[in-house]
Amino acid sequence: MEGSVQERTASTMSARPLTAIPVAPGHKIAAVAISHHRLPLAPAFNASWDTQPRVHFDATIVRVTTDTGLVGVGSGDRMLGFEGHESLFVGRDPLALERHYRVLSNIDFHYGRCWPLDLALWDLAGKILGQPCWRLLGGLSNRVRAYASCGTLRDASAQADTAEAYLAQGFPAVKLRFHRGDWRDDVRSLEAVRARVGSKLELLVDCNQGWRLPWDTEAAWSFKDALAVARELERLGVYWMEEPLHRADHAGMRALREATDVRVAAGEMTRQVHELRDLITGGCVDVVQPDVALVGGITGLRRVAILAQEHHLTFTPHTWTNGMGVTANAHLVAGLGDAPFLEYPFDPPEWSLERRDFPITRPLAADRDGWLTLGEAPGMGYELDERRLLSTRIG
């Protein structure tokens, strides 16, 4: 037989017509549609990481329709830069998830984060195959325990009241925010919570130093600042400190991790999968936190979850988009991971389930023991509230 294996393979690949690309029997992508929605917030939501009150909450919905009438749905970032790239997906096999991931990675490099399309494709894959996404992702479990994630800053007494309410609702842990201007004031609030709930709740702290909104020019903490805070958190038995340094300060994270017993968590707004690889292999973190709605989608982050497991680290995503984003992250963690708990944005009345989950008919609710159970419905299991979406549509 003439020619090397490489030559024969290259010849075969170059000769292969595009029409030979396999397509799932009876299913081709017919359309990708994007809509934008805005829920007015009155009173405003004062997010701890935002110096400007939030008077509305936006959601982007992505629908992928097949020629057989099935529709997969995802939500997350605004899909900036996707317009004009629809032809890269229309006519293709909806189950070619790795191929679609590569195209989305290229779009991400040149334009914006269009990962909600990956979530819609996973929802669609589940519907085509008649299986919930958590089972397609490994089937380890159909549930994951939630930790209540605060979004606002309260005085010490009110913060302790809130933590006590979370405990009564069955949550195993609560995440508190640091961003009062002086971290010593943040520690005093944390002390009040610990005094109130004792060891009945795991306490997590989000330092909010990894990134800034466009109008926020405040510098991130130095390593010495973060170390001083870490020593206080050690004293108070905090489970992890999240985003204690700028996202690019890998050396600082590594040094901080070596200097404290508190787990270091990061990666929530990391843009590229390879950057998450470097956090893991570089010994920078104990907890890896990328969000499927913001980086890599499920297809990209399932490889990150496995890499984290191989390095004996915790993979548990950040998830502060809406109930659809929380659900997508929950499917990945339940099906593949061993996370002790998953972020669950819930800080009533400022951040209620009604606000967070307005695009879907039924809010993703935790049970009396703090569990999110995903069930057997094909795909993600959520349903769009079309009437609400129509009334809130802005584009």
C-alpha cells in the first residue's frame, strides 16, 4: 500500500465533501433565534459588587429549532457578535456538540461570549435523545445541594437575621459579600453571623476582587491585604474566600493558598478555558468556579470539571445569571461532579426567585433540605414563560 498513514488520511479528509458530514437522522438545525428581555426592578437591587443601583434585570434567550420542530433553549450573556454567524449552525447536526463548541470558541476569540447557544444545544440534545442533561453528562446524580448566595450588603444585625433565615430553610451554607469599603467592617458583619448561627452553617466569603464593572476604578487588594483578611477568616472558620485577588495574579493566589487554611476560590469570570487550566495546574486555587453561561458552555466546562477532579480540587460554578443559568450549571455538577454545594442566588426581598427566574414558568426552588432536584424531563427541564417574555421583550 503506497503512501504513509498520514498522507492517506490527509488525502481522504481533503477529498471528503462537506455533504458527507453526518447528521442525526431526521434532525437538522433549521434556525437560531435570539431575543432580549428586561424586567423593571422597583425597588432597585443594590448588588454588593455594583456601585450603581440596578433598576432592571436583563435576560437573553436563545432558541435553536430543528427541521422536525424541536426547540432547545438557553440563556446567559447577550450573544454579542453572533449576528451573521447563524449559517455556521443552520443545516448542521444538532448533536455535533464538539464541532459547535469549536465554532463558538472561535466566535468568542473574535467577538463575544456566545455560550448560551451551547446551553440551548444541550437542552435540544436531551430532547432529541429523550434524556435529562444530567444523565447525558455522566448520570452521577440527579440533584445537587445549594448554598444560599447573598447579593446585598446589610448591617451586622440584619446580616445575622438573614443567615438565620437561610438556616431555617435548610441551606447548608451561605455566601456573604465583602465590599463595604473597609474589610474590617466586612469582618464585623461576618462575626455577627458566626455568633448567631454558630457552626450550623458553613460560611463562604466573596471578596469581589477578581474583576470590576466598567465604571468601577477601585484597585484590587494586594497580596498583603488578602493575607490579612484570610487570617481573620481562618479565625471565624470560613469555608472559602472567593476572588481575593485580581484574576491575573496567579502568583498571589498560589502564595495565598500556601499561606492560609481557608480554601481559595476563583475563576467565576475567566474568559477562556485555557486560563482555567492554568489556575488548576498552577496550584492557584482549591475551588474552581467558572459559569457555563459565561465561559465554555457545558461542552467546554465538562473538561474543566474533569481536570479539577484529577487535581483533587472542587469544581462548583459561579452562577448569577437567571434560573436557566442556575439549572444548566446544576446539570453539569450533578451529572459529573462531586461538589459539596452549588451557588444559588437568593437574597429576598431584594433578589427573589420571582425576579431571578422571570423567563421561566416555574422557579428553580430548593427543597426543605437545600437540594435542587433536576428530575427526568428531557433536556434542561425548564419551560419558557412566553407571556412574560412577550411583555418584557426589548429586542
